[in-house]
Amino acid sequence: MDRRKRFLTMLVCFVLAAFMLTACAGGGAPAATESVAAGQGAETETPAATDTAEAGTESSPAILTSADVGDVSGIEGWDGPVESQVMTAGEDGDQFGTAESTVVVGKGPKGEVSTPWTEIALTDEEKEQIRSGNYKAAICFHYTTDDWYVMQRKGIEETFADLGIEVVAVTDAGFSAEQQVSDIENVLELNPDIIISIPVDETSTAVAYQKAADAGVKLVFMDNCPSNMTAGKDYVSIVAADRYGCGMICADLMARELNYEGTVGVIYYDADFFVTTRDCAGFVDRMKLKYPNIEIVTEMGFADATLSGEVADAMLAQYPDIDGIFGSWDVPAEYIASSASAVGRDDLVVNCVGLGTTTASMTAGDGIINTISTQRPYDQGCTEALLACYGLLGKDAPEYVTVPALGVTKEGSENSASLKDAYQLFYQIDTLPDWLQQLM
């Protein structure tokens, strides 16, 4: 890489890291709640998250893996063809990891079999029926700090706008279950017909969501659902990325970077949060089953993404010659990369799930993070909005709908999209921004 590219890469990463440290200090998410009701906007302060992690807490692989790899027959969600896909996805031209892929490996939080997102649609007559209904919707997010949120919201709001559905509130729980319960109670005062949401905690938010369901609100969930709620009765559907598949793709890409041998570690979100648990399970299971010459030597958890750099410090101190680290999603991975660079480990291979500005810049500039997998949040948001309309129409809906995982490398490969194509797909744009073009 020439000096100009290296300088631009370092400059972009430094500015973004400084911004994140300022925005995230004291908690894992900004503390803003936005409401839009009857044309009025209001912001209220949300308590910052208080979770902390003991840096470098190491746990049993059982936290991450679906089951002991010596007995794959007992792995939840691996019955029949799914078990074989953990070994064979990406072979025989199935396009696993590319934008054209239809392969979904993971199942839902209750073992639900997935329906492809491409099967969700409304007829012209159904669209007109929705447009004549004067419906209102609210969107209750777990947090609003990343580009995943931006593109989820964009997909939902653009689809609702086309169907004449008014969005009366968008809330940010700041990753606080208590705040999310309050958010749900507040938006219910606005009498929405629809709530689209992702639960911060499956258990402690369940009563609030059940209250909404009992009031006749059509609920559609992102990625996960509250405990003790039933699809088709209490909520319409769950729409998710194939996060297990995302983890598998990260294992494949890291294995390739390591020339299929070496030692790796996993730094994961130490909380009962379905999607990040599945990311790590997919990575660990795929790596252990498919790449026997790569050893996972340690797994360490964090409860706050801003502390993941401290966990990385501990891991690198304990295993100074480790070859790679899987960093869960893009925010902790960025802290991990910074920690590695601080101790002169620019040769460390770090990857994660999530195409953000920093991971894109590092991939473009051949940085420490140079391969990732990602969701397709815009497509997910559009699908969630359509399924909410299924609920309004009384139309039968599948209980679990999935958008396939996408691999991302700078130039693309047989089982990954190029950074250019992935970035344009993720952000729904036709041309790369100037700063990214300069890095490439």
C-alpha cells in the first residue's frame, strides 16, 4: 500500500475512533429518545447503560458453541440439511456469502425454520387497502448508534411512506431494558396500529410487549422476540439476518487470511442477546468443524462494547502470538483493532459482523480488519414493514423470515462480495463516497 493510502486510512480511523470515544463514553449507546407525534419532535434524556465488564473474563466454549463438536447430532437447529451446511455451505457453487446467495443456515430463537425474505410481498390490491386505512406505526429500537440502525430505519420508513402509513414515534432504549419498557408504554399513548421493535432483553420487556399485543397492536420483531410470546397470536413475525451464517462466513474469511492454520481467539458480548450469541456460535462451530489446523485458544467476554479494547489487551497479553481475533460486531472489533495496533500487532487478523464506516475504511486500506461479514439491514427493514401490513390485513405470515448473510472482501471472491458492491448494497447508493474511493 503506498504512503498516501496508508496516511488516509490512518487519518480516517483516527477521526472515527475519536468520535466514537466521545459519543460512547460512559455507556454503550447515546442517551436520546426521539419522538415524532402529530408533526412534533421531542427529545428526552435516557439513562446511560450501566453494565460493566471485568476485562479479560474467560469463559467455557459452551457459552458460544451450539454443542460439543464431537456430537453434532445434539446441536440445536442442526437437524437434517442444516447440519451438513455447517460443513458444506460455500461449496458446489451455492454462492454462500455473495449477494446472490439464498443459503440460510441459522434458525430462529425458538428453532423456527426460516422463510426467505424474497417471498414477502403485497399485491396491488392489498397495497391500496393499506393506503386507505390511515394507519400509524412506531419503531422502538434497542439503540441508535450505528449504520445498521440507520439503514433499518430507512427501509421501514420508506416502505411505510409508500403505503401511506404514518410513523408517529421512533425511540432509542440506549440498550436499557427499563428504558425500552418505558418507550413502549409511551408510544402506546399515541395509539399506533403497528410497533416494529427489537427487544433489549427477552424477559424483562415481555410484559410491555404483551400489553401492546393485548391492545391489538400488530407487532413485528427484528432478530428476536420476547419470551412467552407466540407468532400468529401475540406478534406477526420475526425478521432477521442469518447471524449464524454471518459467523460462519467470518470463520471462512479468517481461515483464508491465516492460510488455514494458526491460533485464534473470540471476544464476545457476554449477555443473553440472541443475534450476537449466534454470530459467535457460527464462527466457533464452523472453525472447529471445518478448519482442524486452526485452534481457538481463548474466548473472553465483555458487557459493554466500549470495554472490548481492555478485553483485547488482556487477550494479547496472555496470548501475544495469537494470529486472529473474532470481535463479534463492528463496534467492539474497532476497539480490538486499536488495541492490537497499540502493541505493534498490525499483523493480527481481526474480523467481525458489520459493515460500518470504520470497518469499510480498514478493509479498503488493507488494515487490521480487512474481511467482514454483514447483514442487509435495508432489506430487513423493508420486509418488516411489509409483514406489519400482513398483520393489518389478517394475511397469514411466516413466523421467521431471514435475509442471507453477506461476506465482504476488498476485491470480492467466490464466496464474498467486493467492498464496492457490498457497500452500495448496504447503503442503497449507486456511487461510493469520495473518501472510500480514495482509500481503494
